[in-house]
Amino acid sequence: MDVSGKITLKKGKSFSIERFHPWIFSGAIQRIDGNIHDGSWVEVVQHNGKPLGTGHFQEGSITVRMLTFGESRPAPDFYTPKLAAALLLRTSAHLPGELTNCFRWIHAEGDGLPGLIVDWYNGVAVIQAHSHGMHADRKKIALAIKKIWGAHLKSVYYKAQSTPAHLSQTEREDEYLFGLGGVPHVVRENNNKFYVDWEEGQKTGFFLDQRENRKILGEFSKGKKVLNTFCYTGGFSVYAIAAGADIVHSVDSSEKAIAVARKNIELNMFDESVHKCYTSDTFDFLKDKQNQYDVIVLDPPAFAKKRDSRHRAVKGYQRLNADAMRIIRPGGIIFTFSCSQVVDRKLFYDTVISAAIQAQRQVKVLQHLSQPSDHPVSLFHPEGEYLKGLALYLE
Ligand code: SAH
């Protein structure tokens, strides 16, 4: 990797980097040397010149995302060993395995690669870049993927949707970096089948982070009437039916999502009379459903993407949870989630308490839910824990 410049930190500002926190904020920077632009690799040094590592430069509040720490310089083939190490972590968790052939291969900071997401769908790697640096390096990343998988690799798709918005449209187009199309593509997750369409679908095409929670939902679904709101591809619905639910209703405001959920039910060859889809806003749907469901899943999109919208997001989670708590049958179970990074576990928990007070229901916590092991969180970067959930029992 070519390193094109040098960032010198202010005195007293290197502590977090020495502890492997991967972000350097603009306020910590003393000087910038060299001909650098968004996406350049830069060397980072302490005020006295001592090397701290290297990373991707990008104008903005987070000015450098660290990729190496200490004295070592990035090798020309930086990405291959990094991706191989991350794959080793997944294989030690039996991913891919007999029952599951899709998983998150690279989880940004959690894998020491800030800005990079790679999801693996049985032979197809789908890349997302959340930084200029990863966008600029996308071809090198594709090459590393090819090296690791060899003949097992069908294609590498670059999904530009989440690439920083200030790049021009032509610079941020979706493209195959290797191989050709082939959507929709069928993957297996805990032996359930799903269509994945990375070209048209949301994010990389499928939400891999709910794999373990879908399994837990299955354990509570036998003989039950289950409502899966914000269902997208119908992940929770498929698990509930497979586990023997009596009735499953899937709700999403997007017609496209509902069409995918319906196709996934067909794909698993379930008795279709068990399942019904509704294209509807969840808040509207819940209004007149008193005492109809034993199990309800609430898995909304991130209500807050930034800190300044956190208050409004909390109000949204509170209302959603209170609405579900009001209507669920006595003895029912709610699986409630938040994937907003700025709403931490404690705040989410407190919000659920407010919802229970509002709904006037007695509620017990059965389980704390989180993201699975292919979405690792660096101990030094707790911000990486974004998925929080609770399994609640309502008396
Ligand atoms: N539970 C899903 C992922 C949910 S993603 C899974 O396991 O894969 C969030 C979904 O919420 C999206 O499909 C989006 O279309 C839908 N959505 C957003 N706002 C909504 C609303 N107000 N009512 C219903 N669905 C909504």
C-alpha cells in the first residue's frame, strides 16, 4: 500500500490509539503533511514523531480510520492476510457449515477494517464501503477475496449504496468486481432457505445479524400465533413456521419486501395456509389487533442514525413497544430489537421499561439478545455493538 502523507497528533491525544481504538477525530490532529486526499493511506505519529500506525484519511469528524498499529507498514498485499484471519474466526464458529452457508465475513472495526463490510453468500462476496479509503481500495479487496477462495468464488459484487455520499454518482456505482450476476441466489441459514438479491435488496440483500435470534424465536413458536413486524425477507417468519407455529403474519411497509417474504415461504415449501403477508405500516397494523398474537417480533430499521436524532428515536421505540405490549395476549412473548448504534443497551432497556409503564403490563425479561459471532466487537471499540434485543414475557 502506498502511504502518501503523515498525520501528527497533538500532545496527549495518542492514548486511545495506543489502546487500539481505530478512530482519530479532527480535534486530535496537530498537522497534516503530504499530498493527501480522501481515501489516501497515511502514517500517524505522536507529537514527538513516534509511529502509531497507518490508516485511511478522510476529511470530516473522523479524519483517520486506523488499519495498522505500531511501527509496521502495510504490506503491498495488506488485505489478503486480514481477510484470511477474519475467515479463520468464522470457520472456528462453523461458518460456513452444513446448515449455514452465508455469514458476515468482514464486520468493519470488529475485524480491524474500519469502513469495510463483506457478506458471504455461498460463493458470492458482497462488499460495502462506508469510507472513501475502502471505496478506493475495493479492487484490491476483490483481488484478495479471489486469492482466498480460488475456484469456489462465483462473484464479487460492490454495493455502492452506503459509500460516502459526496462522491459523484458515476464514482459510486454498483458493479461486479469479479464474475457475473446470478440473482436471486439461494442460501441456507440454519437449514432454512432464503433468496438473496444483492442487486435490488436492502443493504447487501439479507440481514445476517439476526441468525441466532431467529433460532431463539423458533424455540418459542410451536403451536403459537406469531406476528413478525418489519419482516423484510421474512427471516423470523420462516423460522417460526419451520418450528411449528400455527399461524404467522408478516408485516412490512414495503411491497418489495413483502414479495420477497412471500417467495421465501414458498421456497421452503411450507403449508401456505399458515402464513399471511400484510403490506402495512406496523404502527397502523398494531392498532386493532387486541389479544390476537402469542408472539410478536419488533425489528424496525434504525430509528436514529445520528446522535441528534436519538431523542426522537427513543420516542419511536417507546411507542412501538408500548403498542405491542398493549395488544399481546397474556402469557405472550415479545422479541424487541434496536439496531441504532447511538441507542446503547442501557438506553434501550430503559426505553422498554417506559413502554411497559405506558402499557400498564407486568413484563419479565427472558433473554438479552445481541449480534452473532460473525459480527464481532473489538473490546476497544464498544461502538461496534449495535444490535440489542430483549425477549420479554408479558403476564
Ligand atoms: N427483520 C428483518 C429486517 C428488518 S429491516 C430480518 O430479519 O431480515 C427493516 C424493515 O422495516 C424493512 O424491510 C423496511 O421496509 C421495513 N419498515 C420500515 N418502516 C416500516 C414501518 N413503519 N412499518 C412497517 N415496516 C417498515
